[in-house]
Amino acid sequence: MSKIGKQQIKIPGQVKINFEDDFLVVKGPKGELSMNVFDSISLKLNDDNIVLSPKTITKKVKSLWGLTRSLINNMVIGVTDGFVKKLEINGVGYKVNIDDDLLILALGYSHDIVYPIPEGVSVKCTKNTIEVSGCDKQLVGQVCADIRSLRKPEPYKGKGIKYENEVIVRKEGKKK
């Protein structure tokens, strides 16, 4: 039995769920998300919760059971509260600006890097922080990973783009 899969998902009052032909649509105040539910998982909608159960018991179906429950739970949380990730920029002369739906980063290269902001994600910039928010957890995480990959933090001075709570293990420099 899947410990995660057998837990019920509570549905807040402002969330509307539609399930037809293995296609789930979740609507809430922050947006709308949809996904295809695996054929081997059955889904039951009650008044204020969702119950998932496997149609057959195999090792693969057990793992898909927990995965499906986590994905649906993330959808419900996303359309009610949303997800936020913050990135920090460290380095002399490193800057970030937003122009329409483009993120313009000056990261010490000979040219500015232009990153198009995907639909479904909003980006806010202050001095040295970038705040990425949206209702799709996977998309928010992927956008943050893409931005971080433009200039990963280096271990000697810590320059680069890092997550807000990420710890950069510093290395000792040359000895004289």
C-alpha cells in the first residue's frame, strides 16, 4: 500500500473539480490546471475530498498511485495559494530587469541575456532578488532552474544566481 496514495485530498470551498474520461480539471481563484489521470488509478470525488485507489496492485501502479495523489494535491494547492520561489543574484555589476514578458539579465558576460517569461508564471524583481510565482509547481520550479543555469554560483566568491535558502559551500583560494 502506498502511504501517500491512500491519504485523502481535501478540497477547499473555492475550488471546483471536473473529472471526465481520465481527464481532471481543477479551477480556483489563482487559475486553472488540468492533467490526464493514469488508467490504472481510479478517482472518486466526494463532497469535500478526493479519494484515489489503484485498479490493480503491482509495483508500478503503487508508485503511480502516490505520484498521482501528489500531483493532484499540488494542483489544488496551486489554484488556491500558488507557489513562490526566490532567487538571489550575487556579483559586482550583476543586474536584472523586466521588459514586458522578457527578463533581461546582466551577469558579467559581454552581452545581456534575454529570457522569455513563459505563460502561467509571473516574475518580480527587486535589487538582487527574483521572485517567480504561479499556480503550476512544476513550471515555477523549471523557470527557476532555467534562470539559475544562466550563471550558477561558483564556490570561490559565491558569485552567480542561487536559490534563496541555498547554501554555497566555499572553497579555499590559493595559498601564498
